[in-house]
Amino acid sequence: MKHYDYLVVGAGLFGAVFSHEAVSRGRSCLVIDKRDHIAGNIFTKNVDGINVHVYGAHIFHTSDKRIWEYVNRFAEFNNYVNSPIAAYHDETYNLPFNMNTFSRMWNIRTPEEAEKIIESQRNEYIAGMKKERGLSDDEEFVPANLEEQAISLAGRDIYEKLIKEYTEKQWGRPCTELPAFIIKRLPFRFIYDNNYFNDRYQGIPVGGYTGIVEKLLEGADVRTGENYFDVMNSAGTCHEGVLSDGERFTFSKLLFTGQIDEFYGYKFGPLQYRSVRFETEKLDTDNFQGNAVVNYTSKDVPWTRIIEHKHFEFGKQPVTIISREYSSEWEPGAEPYYPVNDEKNNALYEKYRNLSESDKDVMFGGRLGLYKYYDMDKDIMAALDLVAKELA
Ligand SMILES: Cc1cc2nc3c(=O)[nH]c(=O)nc-3n(C[C@H](O)[C@H](O)[C@H](O)COP(=O)(O)OP(=O)(O)OC[C@H]3O[C@@H](n4cnc5c(N)ncnc54)[C@H](O)[C@@H]3O)c2cc1C
């Protein structure tokens, strides 16, 4: 029977980085994934020469030189810059909020004009709210929900056209029922700059993300279509498993990058997530929307975004592939995408984390194991931190 130093559950980015580092230090790894492919949510699939981001648009961006150099060891990155478009009824705006957005919205040109309009809309709103609440001029207006927070930061026009209905579609409830903390600040740029991210480094791996994970997994044994709970149930002991073809194995330690609540049989109750449903379609046109990402910010359109995958790699194919994204409540069986890190869920996660401390041979990692939204660069950093602790 084969023995592994590590059983890694999840062939996503976290599991792959850990496994790569372990293998390069002479340790043996078996990496399993319940899906029928590697790469987790960064999986890209080549269809008609277009790399489709199957689990949603993924743009690599980081300010950390060490992480940028790390990923560049496994792929060549192009110079894609994320510059989403917002479609509100028949109006089209640039995102993030910058001088292009403001000049389109108010037919103005200078930063001074834009600042003045935003400032006056904010002040008018805050004054009205203070009056409504019987607050004096000296007393501070504290926004009680997301709507109040957003208007007091951005003014009415931007809130109503670009924030309100989009946010309500994303969260499935009115902005007046969402907590203010979701929008801590709004990154306004008073320059003509449509680059969505502020990070120093940005791009898309030429040929897609799956190739990166393939390279990271070199030297490990990898088995897809294997659910940890079936693999372990069939063996019945803690450090022994049996794969679906009957092959038995033992391992010293486990890295689990699936859901921590599921690992513990939902003992304290399930953690909440937001999910996304993708409807992907091939169209017989070479250019559907002229941009990789278009956000639909009005509620009469049921999807939140349309992604046109070819534009991530400046594709020239005669056809195109688009994905409509619909935000939805997560329920068991659906893909858990975004952890809902509110007080209630964070407290529940803490219970699972405390429980996990007593499992000395089990490590948790990744966005599901740590119940935290991680961009790819942060996910890699977290994996390398674990490597530093575990494999020093
Ligand atoms: C819609 C969306 C868009 C995003 N866009 C960006 C972006 O533009 N830029 C960016 O930097 N980041 C983005 N991210 C974040 C990025 O997807 C994550 O950083 C990354 O995928 C995390 O990798 P992971 O290995 O932690 O998790 P995952 O990719 O989820 O990997 C976990 C793996 O574990 C497997 N698994 C779970 N349970 C079991 C089990 N019981 N048995 C076997 N296998 C199991 C799963 O099948 C999965 O493959 C986005 C995320 C989402 C949801």
C-alpha cells in the first residue's frame, strides 16, 4: 500500500501551491478533488481557441512582487488591464468611478466640477437625514444601512445608477436591509483612469489558469472525481483511504481545502455563502460586447454581469463565448462562492476553527477551509505561510 506524507484535499490554487512546495522539499503528496478537473475555481477550459473562465472571471492582480514573480514561474502573463463597463438602461459608464464616469454622468470635464457635484449631493443628503433624525449640525450622521452609507459617500446619482440595484441583485435584498460596513469607502478617482485595480502587477496567464495548476501539481499523485468523504468512509480509519478504483493508501497528515463545516459534519450548523450561477453561450459573432466585463446595474436585467472571455486574451477567433452571471443564495449542493463574513457566521466559523485546533494531523486551507474570501494572490500567500510553518 502506498504511503504519502500528505493527503491534499482540493486541487485548487491553495492545494496546488502547498503540494508543489511539499514535493520540491522531497515530501510525497496525493492530491484529490471531487470535481472532474483540477484548478478549483480558477479552472479555465479551452473552447474553440477561447479560454473560458468556467467559475467566473479571474484577473490576477497583486502589489506583492514576490507573489508576482512566483506565478510568473508557472505562466507567461499578458498585459490585460481590467476596465469594466457599467450598463444602466441605455446608458454606458466606465468603472471604477473616475473622471470618465463623472464626465459621462454630468457632462462635465474637470475634477473640480466632479468633486463639487458629488460634495453637494452628499451634503444635501446628510443634511436631510440629520433633519429627519432630529440631529443638530454638530452631531454626526451615522449611516444605519448600506443605502445610507453609499449615498452619504457617493451622492444620489452614482448610488442610484451604479450601486443600488446592482448591489441588491448581488445580495438578494434591499440596500436598506444590508449592513453599512459592506461599503467601507468608495474609491473615487478624479483622474481619467479606467484601470479597476490599484495594484502594481496585473494580467491574465496566456493560455489560461489551468496550465499553472498543472505545473504546480507536477510530482504529486493527482486524482480527480474523488470526494474525501467517500474516500475516507470506505476505509474507516483516520489515516487510511481507498480511492474509487479500490486502490488503498495511507498518509501522515491531511490538508483540507474544502468546507470546514462540512468536514465536521455541520456539527454547529452550516456556514452561509453567496453563490453564483453561470449561463455560458457560444455566439456566432466575433465581438459581442467589446469588453471582457460588462456589469448590468439596473434591476430589469436579471444577470449581474456578462463576461466575454476572448477579450481577456485579446482573442481574434471568428466566434465568441459569453457567460451571464446570476447571483444567488447558497444552498447545500450549490457551489459555495463567497463566504458571508458577518458577525453570526464569523462566530460560527470560530467554533469550527477552535475544534480544528485539537486535530493535530489536520490542516485547513483555502477560501473554504479558512472561510475567507481570498483573491488569488492572497490565497497563494496564505498557502506559502502554511508552507513556512509546516515545511520549514
Ligand atoms: C466568482 C469569483 C470570481 C473571482 N475572481 C477573482 C479575480 O478576478 N481575481 C482574483 O485574484 N481572485 C478571484 N477570485 C478568487 C479565486 O477564485 C480564489 O482565490 C481561488 O480560487 C481560491 O483557491 P482555493 O484553492 O482556496 O479554493 P478552490 O478553488 O475552491 O479549491 C478548493 C477545491 O477543493 C475541492 N473540494 C472541496 N471539498 C472537497 C471534498 N470533500 N473532496 C474533494 N475535493 C473537495 C473543490 O472541488 C475545489 O476544487 C474569484 C472568486 C470567485 C468566486
